[in-house]
Amino acid sequence: MKNVVIAIPTYFGGQLVGNCIQSILKNVVNPEIILYKNDVGWLKASNKMMQDTHDDIILLNDDTIVLTDIVHEMRQLAYSDPSIGIVGGKALTPDGTKIINYGITVAVDGNTAHRFFGESKDSVKVERQKAVEGSCMYIKREVIERVGYFDEVYGMGYRAEVDYAFRAKENGYKIMSCPTAEYVHLTSQTSGRLGIENDTHKIFMQNWGSALRLGRV
């Protein structure tokens, strides 16, 4: 198993990312963390950090609070099967009792939704997914070397992680979710505060509409 770097893109920095880092230090054994304070958005910042390390990477939003040793849990699942390329975590409500996101479902029309939203945090097991959310996303280095980086046509990042998961699947990789990689996600603390809107549906369907209709992704 390769070394893992936790990569945190942040726009505001400050207390938000400070709380995130403190939670990592509390719950992750000997974490390696890289931080990129930027004004270019999640997608470009994530690409920059993916380029700056040769290790496996966990992309982690700054508006998260880590509750378990995500490095250990996600890496164990990632290397339990050589065909697993990407692993997502389990995003919880601020009180830690309900699921916000445990994988992304993608309809034939390209609309997306969070799987298991509102269900009890203990109601899920290891799941194979179409895609996982970029707020806590483990990517093996071999996937980055084969698939490349996020497609920057997606602007501020919406649907970029779904596009990336589909590209990984085209290269033979499985996308999984890890029930023991738990974190609180405060959601939209950057995009919401900046008033960012980014409808990438048309771009996404140009890339994947045919494959979705034919059931190939």
C-alpha cells in the first residue's frame, strides 16, 4: 500500500480549515497534510495538489470535521481489491447521527442525488457506487497516472468528481464507499458564501449522455 496525503483546498482558510486540521490530528495516526489556499476554486486547486504529490491522495474539503481515521479506513478498502481505484467517505450531519452523502446516484438524464440521504449513520455497509462526492475522496496514484486529473471544463467543480469517476470506470476501476470513514460535512461553506453558481449539466451530458442512455456508466 502506498503512502497517503490528505490534500485540503481552501479559499477562506481561518477557523474553518483550522477546525478541519485539528480533527485530522485528533483522529488520524501520523497524518501527512498538504494545504493549498487559493482563489481558483476546488477543481483547479485539487488538480494542483494531485500534481504536487506522488502518493495516493485524499481530497478533503475544508468545511469538514473528520471523525475517524480516514486514511487507515479508506486505504484498507482501496487495497482490499486491486480493481478498486476510488473510495468515498460517509458524510454526516453536524450532530453525527444522519447521513448527508454516501455515494452519488446519476439518472439517465444526468441529474444527480446523494445516496442514503437522511438515513441513520449505521445503516450502510461497503457499497459499490457510480460516483462519490469530492468532499472526502480517496484516489489511488495509479488511477491518477492512468486517468489524469479533473477536467477543468467543469469550472468551479460541480459534477467534476462524477466525470472523473466515470473516466476511472472506463479504465476498469471500481468506485466504492467506506462506511467507517466518517466525517461531518458542513456543506457549501465556500460556494455558498461566495454566491457561486455553476450549472454544468449541459457539459456533463455532452460527455456522458449517450453512455448514460445506453447504461454503460
